[in-house]
Amino acid sequence: MNGFARPLKIALGLIVVAGLIIVPMNFNRYGLFILSQWAVMTIAAMGLNLTLGYAGQVSLAQGAFVGIGAYAGAIMTTHGWPLPVAVLVAIVLSFGVGWVLGYPALRVQHHYLAFVTLAFSTLAFLVFRNESWLTGGIYGISNIPRPHIFGIATNKPLPFYYVCLGSLAIVSLAVWWLIRSPWGRAFVALRENPLRAQSLGIDTRRYTLMAFAIGSALGGVAGALYAPLTQYIDPVPFNLSLSLDLLMMVIVGGAGFYFGPFLGAMIAVLLPEWLRFTEGYYLMLYAIAVMGLLIWSPTGILGILDRHMAARRTKAASALRAVAKSRLETAQ
Amino acid sequence: MSDPILSVHHLVGGYGKMTILNGTTFSVPPATITTIIGPNGAGKSTVFKAIFGLLKLRDGKISFAGRDVTNSSQRALLNAGICYVPQGRNIFPELSVRSNIELGGVSAGKGIDLPKRIEAALDLFPALRRKSAQQASTLSGGEQKQLEIARSLLLEPKLVLIDEPSIGLSPLMVQQTFDILKSLRDRGVTILLIEQNARSALEISDIGIVLELGQTRMVDKAERILNDPRIGQLFLGGAMEDNAA
């Protein structure tokens, strides 16, 4: 009843998925890189969407968790471990760090939490840069290998794009399941009205902490894929601006909407590329486009769709009422 | 009088540097309706938050059914038999009426027959039973408040804390809601109430507690408080006579 019939929705979903698999076969190296980056950033933004959109907590540390995942992935794969193991370690590590950070940090909420996570973001950057025995310092880690999946080498851009897309699919299904599970519903209940949740005996702190830690873990997954994607990492990509970018992706796409991060990441990764023909102006145009969008629709792109659907439903309902009324009148 | 089911002793607490509760002390006998009245800022809602463990106390002791429950977790309090219906609308508007009631049982243990208890709760509220399949947002304000009360009954509480149930309700709905509270009391549930609508609340109450500046000014039979000339003065904004410096 959401405006589209269910089979139509499924068909649309299948077309998009098929498109994501088939169309890039003709893409050049650069196009595939951008698309892989979109898949990776979508994973990180989905994590932040859990924290921000579903549990209602502003985090400026998601970039740092991507960094933690990236360094875990890079260090392990350059030492001969397979990527899936590195991804698992990245998940456990960023979940654990998220939990340990969240435990004291979630004593404060909303914009205060933003400040605490901002401090953590800076701290993580300093660790990446200064602990050169582990992270290679400002020289970073190079020659990060791409994995063999089921015996297939993914060194070439297209196979590795499929690794990113496949990972995105797995994460999407996991998040889809999570937000429909009692956990996901509890996250939303907390965001909407913490007192209501508390009066039912829900331990709000534990659930918020869980949302934060799971969100952080997805940042770690994105990082562990980012490392073999670029095959070289240094501390700079994981500074505060990545956290801000991810926050923007979630808000532009529509915080609290399942498909928000997909769209938001698309805009944040692809729009600057499309605007490149304007040369020096492209970042300015990009900034203006984002500001314009948020003035027009503070709830993001999916917020526009939502309003449109609501308007259509209202029209449909009033049409039904009119029909019912005329029938009543003729019956009298 | 029988042993109190709830007693709070010398509660001190507040928000930040503000001290709201300043030695609040009272006790509530079982199977009664007790109403807390007092001017704005007296600390009425804060007392509830303190009892339900939502406010860290600086001092004082809360005991329930003979056990110390000071600063317990919400889940522990629910399991002990205290339910809290906060001020305002606290339903899940997008869920059905029945699902809303069911959510009262999220913290219940495994051995509880939830469907049976949902039926029992619906028995008490015929208006809710008629609409049990509807989305909760379609209920009127009064029905929504009744839904919250019904939900709080799912754990079969011994004590229900209800903060301002009559706010925003029509006089008829207020009367209906109060009648429900009376029937709960007659089944042995203890009810602790906060009401701005002091006169009608005291009329159905057994005990009245007057709170002022975080201190208990008066605990007495509800009818005695109703007839006390000083109370009118208190609600007109003045302090009680014996408090004048």
C-alpha cells in the first residue's frame, strides 16, 4: 500500500540489481573504481544510518571506524591473511572499540555526543599518523593485495567491484533483517520517545550502545574493503572530513530511511564526478546543490518521496470519501 | 492503617545544580488511590521519576513492599510490581491497539500467559476492545490514555504511578478515566496519581499529599485536604500560611 504494488517494487529492485551487475561490465577502470567506492561508502553510511537515523545519535566518528577497519584489513592482508578473515577482525575490532567508546560517551547524547566522537575522530587520526611501527605513519601501507574469492583472482577492477557489490548485498540484507527485528524496533522506539521506552522496561542505554557499536562495526567492514580497493592507505582519507562526508550522505539520502544511505552515497561519490566538467566550480556547485536540497527537504531525498506519497494517499482517500458520499446520497 | 506498600524517605535530588526534591517524605497504603498535588515546580513529576529510577537521588530511601528499591533499574522495578505511566502521549501510534498493549509485556518473564493478560486488560476497557485491531493513532486522546493504562496493567502491577492522566481530556473522559482508576483500586491495585485537576482527583482519592518546593507539606485523608481552606490558597499561587517567613 505504499503507492507501488508489491510485485512492481520487486521488479524494480531486480532491475536495479541486474543493472548494477551488468552495466558496469562496459565501464572503464575509473568508472569501476568510483562505483566500487560507492558500494563501500554505502556500507559505512548504512552503519551511521543505524546510529543516527534509527537510534537518533549524532556520531562524528564513523570515518575513524572506517579507518580502523582499513588499517586492520591492510595490516592483515599484507601479512598474508585472507580478506574474509581480515573483514571479520575489522568487524570485531570496530565493534569492540565502538562499544568501549560508546560506554562512557553515551552518557551524553545528541550534539554533546557529536563533540565526544569528534575528539575520538581526532585521536584515531593521530594514532594512524604517529604509531608508524603499526600503521606506517604518514607513508601509509602500500601494495595491499586484493583477495582470491573461490579461487578467482580479483586483481582486476571488475572482479573487485563484484566483491564490493557482493559485500554491500550481504550487509544490506543483514541491516534489513536487523531493523525489522525487535532490536531495530527498539532503536526506533528510543529515538522517538525514550521515556516511553523506559516506562516499558527497555534498557535505553544498552540498546543505544548496541546501535552505536553495530553502526561502528559496519564502518569497519567498509574500511576493510576500502583498503584493497585503493591498495594504498595513509591517515589522510580517515580524518574528520570523512566522518562529515558520511554524515552528509546519511542526511542527504534521508536519515532513518533504509535506502537513504544508498542514495546519499551515490550523490556524495558520483555528483562531484559528474560536475567535474565545470572544472574549478564543481565543489562549489556541489555544495550549493546539497544546501538547496536540504533547504527544500530537510528530511533528505527520500523525505521528498515520502511527502509525495503522503499527498497521493490523501488525494486517493478524499476521492474514496467523495465516492462513498455520492453513493450514500443516491441511496437515500 | 496497614503497612505502607510504598514509602519514600527524605528524597533529595534534582537536575544539574537545581535541587527539586528537598527531603520529600511520604508513604502510600496498599489498595488506595493517593493523589499528589502541589503548585508548578513543586517536584511532583520528579518524585515519580525518582521512584521509577529515572533520576539519580543524592539522598533518601525508597522502599516498596518492604524492600529497598532505591535507584533500581526500570526492569527490576517493573518486575517488583511498579508501573509508570508518564505524562503526555506515550503510545506507539503506528501500531494496533492490541500490539500496544502487548508491548506492556516486553519485560515480562517467559512463564507469563501474555494472550490471556491482554484479554484481561481489554476486559477492563470495552472501548479499547471494540477498537483493538485499529491503529492506535486513530483513538481519541482519552482512549489513548486508557490504552497506556491498559498497557501498564499487563505486568499485573501492585502499584501504578500515573502522571497527569487528565491532561487534554474532555470532562467526560476525565470522569471515565477516574472511574477506571477506582475500579483498579477496588481490585487491590495501589494507585499514585499526580493531578493538576486537583479537586476531581481528590474526590476519588483516599489520601492526598501536598507537595511544595520539594517538601511534603501535608499528608492527610483526601476529603480533609479538599475541605482545607489553606489548599485553595496554595493553588492560587500563595504559599501556605505557616510557611510565610
